[in-house]
Amino acid sequence: MAPTTHFTPSQAHAAAASHHPAAAAAAATATATARLHASASASAPAAAAALCPPFLAAGSHSVACPPVQNPIFSGPAAPWAVQPQRAAAGALGPEFRRARSTKNISKRNNRGAGGQDRGARASSAAAGRCVDKLLRVPPEDRRALGASLSSFRGELVGPDDYCHVLRGLGDRDKSALRALEVFHAALPLVGNGSVDKGKLLTAAIGALGKMGRPDLARRGFDAGIAGGYGKTVFAYSALISAYARSGLATEAMGVLESMKGAGLRPTTVTYNAVIDACGKGGVDLRFTLGYFRQMLRDGLCPDRKTFNSLLSACSRAGHLEDARAVFDEMIHLGIGRDIYTYNTFIDAICKCGNIELAMQVLLDMEAKNMKPNVVTYSTLIDGYSKLEKYDEALKLYEKMKSLGIRLDRVCYNTVLAIYVKTGKYAEIAIVCDEMEDSGIEKDTVTYNSLINGYGKQGRLDIVSFLVQDMRRRGVAPSVLTYSTLIDIYSKAGMHGDAFNVYLDFKESGLKADVVLFSSFIDTLAKNGLVEWALSLLNDMTEMGIKPNVVTYNTIIDAFGKSKVHTEEDPEAGDMGIVGVYNGQIIRAANPVTRGRSAIDVRMRRSQELYFILELFQKMVQQGVRPNVVTFSAILNACSRCNNFEDAALLLEQLRLFDNFVYGVAYGLLMGYQEIWSQAQSLFNQLGRMDSPTSSAFYNALTDMLWHFGQRQGAQLIVLEGVNRRVWENTWSEFCLDLHLMSCGAAQAMVHAWLLNVRSIVFEGRAMPEFLSILTGWGKHSKIAGASTLRHVIEALLNSIGAPFQVERFNIGRFVSPSVVVAAWLRESGTINTILLSDERAQHATPSNLVPRLEALQL
């Protein structure tokens, strides 16, 4: 196959200058189409090379392009592959090669561009003064706004000046109400012509879109349609763009269809706005490409903004191969790439984790005299941060400052997030001071990052100060702010404060999301209020918010965890959630009350069991697919059941989700000797998961077996986990580290470890002076030093007579001289105390045979 020829923008322009434009356009189109068809039929490496940007394909071998995995843009399915079916110069005419000056679709890339929209006439100096005056008028003072605008009536030259005023408000103002009032006040001042009013309407819709108020833009548009001056391509396109800025793809696509229904023909600007809306709204990339193909079929010429919007859509979808194809295609079609193109391409690369390739693109920018800006460096810094390469990220930050590039709020927020993650709180203070000195105010993102970081460090005093500072500065909290605060207070055991945050949220008028509901459900569940958590789950569904598997896992895992006291327990007291709502104290009905008898405790467990069974049915009805964390939560809940019958009933619910996992768990619980081969298959699946998830399942399964007397089975599970390295650095011959293990797993492990030490003793092998067992002293417990695992292991060692004592200077370590342990292990009765057995052991029969269905993927 003949080698692919890569055209640079300069070569394309040279070809256009020396040949007939139409012929050059047809040739460029044919070349691009042939290249795409060739790349589809070539081998994987050749296809990958065809999709690589030319500056990497020609001579740079430092970063290899990975093979393309079914990219959307390549081959006959490529959107531009439809062009050969069209007439000669069709859609891909001379304009397809021309580097057209377009307005950037990114707010950050558009800063400092200067100038007005293409085609706009020069405005008079009076228009600028009018904007200054209007900005000094309170937005709610309709009469004053009208009077201020009328005072310039003799100076403003025609509708273009009034349009400039509205565009100026859109660029400089945050008050959508002011812009809307100015629009209505200006309507009678531009005359009675529908054309002039239509121009004014388009400018108003654009301004409101920039302010993030597409609802008001729609209101103005509807008024224009009713008034007979809104049925224009420009007004429809401006409304689509307004929706696009807010990521409202469905609304934008609806306006396009209504535009066609009104008999208006969309323009390139219209399609660009729709493609932009699809990208920002998270629409499937293939659907977005449908509009691009439709644009070509309508005979319209894509321009730089078209490709930039496609590139942005690829970036958001994480399609690096397709982003490369778009980036490369701009060269072949003679469409110059601007700073926004490079920044968006770098963003797509960083999202896929290929930071080395992103840095190569940066070098290419500099080689082509394309000066990187603050967005370029911010994107790269964030890319390094996501890979946890914080040193490299901070080196770029220092390079920015040395180059004299002025940092913006987004860049500062990115750097702050890095310092928060790395715990460099002195640097956080320095960056905050820099922001103040630069006149950059903290926004919600800044505060969210700081609150999250200090909350994880347990600095609740600083968290409280940050919340008060937000209120003082008038920075509105977001849903994420409330979710983070609820999570912080819940983990700190401050359930009353978490409850108050939720009440504040309800008064804020914000629309809750699944994260906030999950955080508050977690608070209720951990406080023993399972019924309340289920009630909140119903509220989620009624509000149209679909609970996810994390939400369900939280409630399942809470079963039986609420601390209950009998009437003689001295710790019993009033520990209910307390909140202040509308000046009144709200106290949640708390299950922990003095005077609760043992019968009441069992009744509460039975009631909770009923709630959890109801929860499983809801998961099935809503089509929520469980994960291995769900299975771990169910097994943990079984361990907290009152009796074996309740546990069996709860375990039965696994059948709703995965009959194979149920079969293994039930078989181990019943002591079926034939189940081990199926258990090995389950453990093989767990081995493909991350260590925390895998170890949590092993812990939960072992706890259940230990709790219901299957002690030998529990020991077999932990030994299997040790052999598969589920718990890192747990087992060594003379030191046992139980930090990462649950109580049941740790007890089974102690027995297995002591048996191993006994074999070493009887083999006559040398041992160190001391043997030790590590449990941790409770550093991360709500009450420092109150380690549940330490107390459990201490009780176990005492019960079997093991000669271990708490170390003098470390209460999380049990130690014993090896000679003392050896003497104890040689005693005749010791072997009987450390050997474990199962309460139930039986062979499978046709009546109790464990289900042997094909395993589902966890």
C-alpha cells in the first residue's frame, strides 16, 4: 500500500493557491477519505500510525501510538467518508480548508481574545459608557434600568449599539435579571422593524446563555416568537448555544427539531452549537456524530469550531483514538488548529492517562510557535495529579510562574487539590494568600477541596471556619459541599451535626443527587436508624433519583450494627440524633435507650431483618446490580443475626443476585465437604479484584463462619487468603500482623499461626527471643485506644491459656518469650485448645445439594 501523505495547513494553502479552488477541495476530500478507508483495512500497527498526529508519526519515537481499538472515526463509518457520494465539490469545498476565524467554545480559552462576534459592526463609544452605567444600577430596579438606557437614546446608533450593550452585560455581569430587563426596555427603542428586534433578541439570548440562565433565554425566545420577530435562524441558533453552555443536550436537540419544523434551514453555526451541546451534555459520541453527518448531508462546511466541538466530545467521552483522528483530520483538510484545539486534545490524552503523549503535544505547540496558556498547563498539572505524580505536577506549576503566566482560579484550585492530597498545609496557606494577592476569590470548588482535605485530617475546627468563611463571603455551597460535610461529620461520629447539615441542605433549594442522599443514609444507618434510612431511600425514588449500589450497600451493612443496651448496661443513655430546624430542636427516635430488655433487643434485630429483606426486593425491582461489596455486606449482616435461622433467611437473599455465591457461602456454612472446589472458583474471581475489596469479602465470609461455629472452615478460608496474599504482610513464622483482618478472621488466623509455631517447636528449629502478635491499639477508632480487635484477641489468648502479654510500651502488640511459648505448646493439653472444629459437617445429598449454576461475574 502506498504511504500515506500528511498535509500540513501551510501545504494545503499552497495547493489551494496553485490550483483551482474547487479542484483542490475535491482533491483534499478524496485524499482524506482514501486515507481513512485505507487505515480501516490496514493492519493494526498501520492503522495506529495513520491515526497518530503527523508530528509524532514523522521522526518522534519516544512515544508509541497504541493500536486503535475500533475507533469511531476510522474506516467507511467515518463521518466524512460520506463525502465521495456527493457531487464534486459538495460540502467539502474551499471553506473546508480555510482556517476560519471562529469564536472559541471554551470560556477559559476565550478570555483575552478581545473583539466582538464575527460580523458584528463596530459599536459607538456611547454603548460602552451605557454598559458601565447599567452595571451600577440595582438589577431589581426596573424603572432605573429603563431610565438609564433611555438617557443614551440620542447617542446609541441603531440596533447594533443596543446589541453591544446586551453582549457587554453578558460578558461582564452576573445578573441575568438585569440583562432581561434591559432587553425589554430596549425593544421599543430600536423601532418597530422585526429584523432589528430579531437582532436584539439574538443578543439577549446570547447574554443570558453566558450567564447560565437558559430558562430566561427560552422565556425571551418564546416572547419573540409570540411577537413575530423571533422566527430567525440566528435566534434559534443562539438558544441552542445557550442550552449548550449549560450542557442541556436534550433541550438543544429539541430546539433544532422545532427549527426545522418551522421551515428554517440550520447553518454551520447551528450544527456547531448542537454538537457542542451533545458533547457537554454527555450524549453518546455516536449520536453526536450523527449530527455531524447530517451537517455534511445538508451541504454545510465544517469549520474549526466544528472540529473543536467534536474534539471536545471525544475528550469528554474518553475516546483518545477518535480524538487523534479528529486532530489529524484538521491538518488533512487544511483547517488550522488553534490554542483551544491543542488544549482540548491534551485534555483528551490526560483523561486516558497518557501524560507522556500529552507532553509531546506540548513540545509540538512550542515548535509551531503556539504559545501554551494557563489552560494548557492547568490541564497537564491535573493530568499528573490524577496519576498521583504530584512532584511533576508541581514542577509545571513552578514553570508557569517562571514564565510569567497569570494563574486563574481553575489552576489555583488544581494546585490546592494537590497540596490537600499530599497533606502540605503550609503550602495551602501560601496558595490561598497568592489568590488573595492576585484578586482571585475562592469559589465553591476551592472551599470544597479545602473542606474535604481538612476533614480527612480530622481538623474539624478548620472545617467549621471554612464553612463560616463561605457564608461571610457569600459563596454559595454546592450539593458536593453538603455531601462532603455530611460524610466528614458522620465519620467523626458527629451524627447530630451531619443531621443539621442535611436540614440546611433542604432549605437551600438545591436539587439533591445520589451522593448526598447516600452520605446521609450512611449517617442514619450508622446511627442505628435503619428504618429512617429506608424512608430516605423512598424519598430518593419519589424525587426521580435512582439509588445506586453504594446506597444499598450502606443500608445492608448497617444491619445489626446499632449499639443496643440491656436495662442493666451502665452505658445506656439518650444518644439520639439532635438537629435544630426552624429554631426548634428535632430529636430522632433512638433505638439506644435505657431500660431496653434482652427481649427488646431481639425484637429490634428481627424488625431490622424485615427492613433489609424489603430492601433486597427493591434492588431487584429497580434493576440495581449488586457487586462483591454487596455480598460482603450480606455476609456481615448474617454474622450479626440473633440465630442461625435468621442468618439462613438473610443468606437466602443472595439467590436473588448470584446463585453461585449463595451456593458457596451456604455450603461452607452447612459444612458440606464437597463445596471446596466451587469455593476455589469463587476465590479465583476474587483474585482479579483490588486488595481492599477482596480482603473485605474474605473477612466477611470468615466472620460468618466463625460466628456460627464453623471454626475449621473459617481457618481454611484465612489460610487460603494467606496463600493468595489477600492480606499484605500478615503472616510470618514468628510475627503475626492482624491489622487488616476482621475479628473472626483474626481469631482463626491466631489458631493457624500457633499450630505452625508448634510444628517449628517439635522440629527443633531455632526461634527468635520473642514472638509477637500485632493488632493495633485503636489509632483510628472513634475513641483513641479502643481497638475492638485488640480486645477480642486478648480475650482469645486468655481463653486458650496462651502466654502472651500486652507489650509495655505498645498496647497494640502482644509478646511472649519464645521459650515460654515453646514450653506451653509442648504441654499435652495445648493441642486440643488450638485445634479447631466445625459444629456442622456433612456430605451433600440430593435433598441438600448446593446449587451448581454457572458463576456470574462479581
